[in-house]
Amino acid sequence: MILIHCAVLALIAITSFISGIFGVAGGLILMGGLVYVLPVQQAMVMHGLAQFVSNASRAVIWRKYVALALLAKFTATSALTLLVFWFVLFVPSKPVVLFVLGLSTTLLFFVPDRWAPSITQPGLAYLTGAMGTALILVAGVSGPFLDQFFVRSGLDRRVTIATKAAMQCVSHVAKVIYFGALAGSFLEPQWWGLAGLAPLAAILGASLASSVLERMTDKQFYWWTRRIVLVLGIYYLVEASRAWLV
């Protein structure tokens, strides 16, 4: 059990570092790892706690770049979506989590540039709040989906990182509330210590990433982000297929 706890803490720190650079991918990797060592409901709670702190750290570090108008619209529809799920109480299986992770990650990647959504377009911040929160309550992760609304928006990379981090904070709070309180899936006692240390690991990873992000150009940032997300998406689709075939 101690080795598992150490491995999870290391994974949280590493994925927080990745998220701190690209604003995406870290949470995707972490969710995939947690569903292998925890039941889906508890993996969602642990992931939500770690990713809330990781995203909150980035939001604080880059707070002057947060697009508050976009965040307010996102939060409004996120709250409404949580209310809808309150009455549904759907808990996905592991293959469903992996499949939705992969599908949501790859689907929008292939949208032609002329049709690509941009978070700055009228109404799309509301749409991402609703769809992103629904996605995070089904698959645990919405960062790669949300990223597709930023990656071709033309926004400064720091605005992208800061605003996405703030939006993800909202989504992860919704996830912890849903799977913790509503779905009755609080962590078992043997995981309480890990849950307490997880935020520290997330803060460590996020703080180390800020200096790397500053050295990158906007072109490098978006080039690497799109390719990392695509590879992870394909991987999870393959893993979901394997889980269903077993």
C-alpha cells in the first residue's frame, strides 16, 4: 500500500508539472492512472482534489491573465449542469471512462481550422461550461476537450493557461461534490493520508512548471499541446477497446 501511495503522489506531481506547462494532458494521464488503482468513484474524488489544487496553483500564479468574463459564463452553465446530474446520479464504468477520455480528446482535433471553435466566439463559453462539466462528471477529465476551444483562439498562452485553469477549478469542485457527496463515494480511510498529501504534490509540480512555460513561445506551446493530446486520446481509445474485449 505504501508503494502505491508513493507512486500516486509521484504521478500527481509529474502530471501537475505537465499541466503547468501545457494546461492540459496532466489530468488526462492522472485519471487514466487512478482508475487502475481505485474504484471509479473514488478515483474521481482523488483526481478532483489533486487537479483542483494543481489548477488553482496555476490560476493564482497567472491570475492577472484570467479572462473573467469567459470564466463567469463558464461557471454559470457549469452550475446548471451539476444540478441536472444531481438528479441522474450516473456513475460510469472503467471502460466508459477510458472511452470517453479518448473520444473527447481526439474528436475535435480533426475539425478543420475554418470550422474550429474558439472560446472567444459568442455563446461558446456557455457551451463549454455545460459540455465540459458534463464530460468531467462522466470521464473525470475535460481539459483536452476544453483545450480545443482555446488552441486555435489566438489568445496569449498565459491567458489560455490562466483562464483554463480557473475553469477547471470550477469543474473539479463540481466533480468532488458530485462523486463525494451526491454519489456517496468518499475515499476509504486508507486513502485519507494520500488525499491530504496529494495537494502538496500538485503544488510542487505546478510551481516547477511556471519557469518552463515562460521560456516557451506561443507557437511551441500550441504545437506540443495538440500532439500530446492526440497521442493520449488514441491511447485511451485503444485501452477502452481492450477493456471491452476482455
